[in-house]
Amino acid sequence: MSQWIGRTFTSDAGWNFLETIVDIGNRMTGSDGERAAAEVTRDALAEAGARNARLEEFDVQGWTRGSSSIEAGETTQDSIALPRSPAGSVDGELVDLGYGLPDDFEKHDIEGKVVMVASNVPSYYDRFIHRREKYYYAVEGDAAAFVFRNHVEGCLPPTGSVGTEEDPIGDIPAVGVSKEVGARLARRWEGDDVTVNVDAEIDDATSQNVHAELGPDTEREVLVTSHIDAHDIAEGAMDNGAGTAMVVEMANALAEREDELDTKVHFVAFGAEEVGLDGSSHMASVTDFDGIKAILNNDGVARGRTLTFTTHGFDELDDAAHEVADQYGHPISTIPEQGPHSDHWPFVQWGVPGYHVMSETGDEGRGWGHTFADTLDKLEVRDLREQAILLTELAVYLASDEFEVEHKAPEEIADALEAEDQAAGMKIIGDWPYDE
């Protein structure tokens, strides 16, 4: 029975796949590279032994990066456009709002101004504030443009999308600047007029989800998921090549253990995650949630050695993760709060039990993620293999008749978001799906 562990710990399937997918190059939503990565993923799942490996296409808002800059004084400062920023050139007084907390926006008149905020939040603040939330505080205040300043050293401007499901292209030009450029802007030109320039091509595009299955053809299924797309400025190794490599490695291990599965395991590698969870939202819109037993979403795995499981208040998921970790003597951490920022969420928001699986890095915020530094050299094959063993065992347990977890009413999820002070931010960025 334990021979699969040795084979998984010495397997090259996931790592070879990871090298292949990062070497494709640009995997931005709707790009040829994203399509090529989807096809490689489909073929890898089929080779692992999963059946009915296929692509499912859907329409998306296309956005292709052009040049961008900030003109300040007699200088031109480096920046990168945030995906789905509108194209344009705007002038305005530069105002640095520090962390960009809600109170920072309330205390300042930002109408017509170029607003700069940091990518992190202070340690004393009780929750994380997503980039898009800060952006839409700027939009709500009638700012002229939005500048997103990285908190990570190394001359690394951050990327990350703006826009909403209803209006996928943002309202005002948005750029990312490195910590060093941001400090220079604040020191030399705060209170002065600056010009933000964004060039981008906006058109219609197509993305795709990858599907395959293992185990009995039951009406209920366990979803094992990741996302294929990545920001175009880097290899997307950590975000989220490693997550899809994990799905491939788990498919190889689960194929060996297929006779142990009591419930179908449905692998899904989503497209278009980085621009608003478009791929998972598409699947959720055509899926009967009653047929989903649980979701195991891999987004941020293998960046560090210790796994973290956001369990969204499902005690049974928390218990299952610890039971498997204890079985293998492997440390993990669980987070019981809601996590509305990856491909599990279009399902979990309606009460479907689901994990968001990541790993501890010791970094504040995304670390190397969403920057030029998201490259393969930051990862280790050991971590991918070790975590694949743990997650494979967890998937088998979730698929067993022994494990049951009740779906929640959507009102329970909404109440939890209110209690965790996440609702206000979700409402301002158009991500609040519940009736008031």
C-alpha cells in the first residue's frame, strides 16, 4: 500500500511538467501561451491515466500590455500597467496615502489626483486589503489615476488586475511601481503634478478550463483544482505553475490508487484566474453545486515547505487536514476564515465546502508573486513531492465514504464575511453576490 509514497517522492512528473509550463512564456489570460499551457496540462492529465481529458472554452475580456510610465518633474519613472487598466494619459497631483487603508481614503480629498498606495497592510490592521479594494476606493473618490507601490525590495513593480465582473476594464489608469520608485516619487514629487501613461490593447478573447476525471463515475465528485494562467511579466512558477504541477502529480498518484476512490475525483485547471476568477466563475455558472462533495484548490503550494489550508469555517475540512497531516507527521496550519481570492471561491461563496491550499513562506503579502521574480529557481522539487504525498492522501480521504461534510447556506458564508470585516471591501469591488 505504501509503495505509491516512494514512487511519488521520486516522481519527476510534476516537476518536469512545471519546467515545461514555465518555459512556454507568456500565459496571460486569452494569450496563445495560456492556450498552449492548457493543452500541455490536458495531455499531462491524460498521460497520468485520467479519463476524458479535455478543454472547455469560454469568452473573456482580452487585455494586452503595452508601455506605461509616470512622468514626474523632468524625469520618466518606470512602471508597469495593471492588467485591465484602461489605456490613457492623465495628469494630477500626486498624493501618497501610505498603506491605503479605508480611513486613509476617507481623510483625504483625492478628486482629480494621482493616488499612490502600498501593496501591504500594517501589522496592527485586522485584515488584508486586496489591491482591487484599494483601487476602487480611489475610483469612488474620483481619483485621476492609481499607483500601486510594492512593499518588497528589489526594484520589482507589482502587477495584478483591476476591473469587475460587470465592468472588466477599470475606470481609471492603474500602474504598479517598485518600492524604490514609489519612495522616490513620494520624496521628490508628492504634491506636484505628475502624468500617468498607460498603453494597452483591449479586445475580445477566449480562455479555457482543463478537465479530467479518475475514480468511479459517481454523481458526486471531489474537485482537485488549480489555475493555468499567469501574469505576463514572469514565468508564473509559484503563481501558479506549481499549483497545476501539483494537480498533475496528484493525478499520477491517484491513478495508482484509483481502486481506493469511493467518489469521482474531477481535476480542473482553470484559465483566467488572474483577471477575476473568470474560468472558475464560468464553471460555477453551469454546475450543480449539490454534486460537489468538496474542493481542494491548489494556488500557492510548494512556495514553502509547510502547507496552509484555508477552510472557510468548515470544521470537517479542518479536522480532515489535521488527521492526514498527523498520520504523516507533517506540520500544517489551518485558517478557519473566508478566503475570497482564488478559484474555490465561486463555489464556496454559495456554501460548497472547499479548501484554498497554499504554503508558508515567511514573507509578508505575495513576496515574489506578481513580480518579475516569480521564477522557477524559487521552488524546490522536494517540497512539491512531499506536499503531493500529503494532498493525495487528503484527496483519497475526501473521496471516501467515511468522510462527509454538509454544505452551508449562502447566508452563513455572508454572515461570516460580515463578522470578519471582509464584506465592505467586497461590496466596493463588486464581488458581493448576496441580496441585501
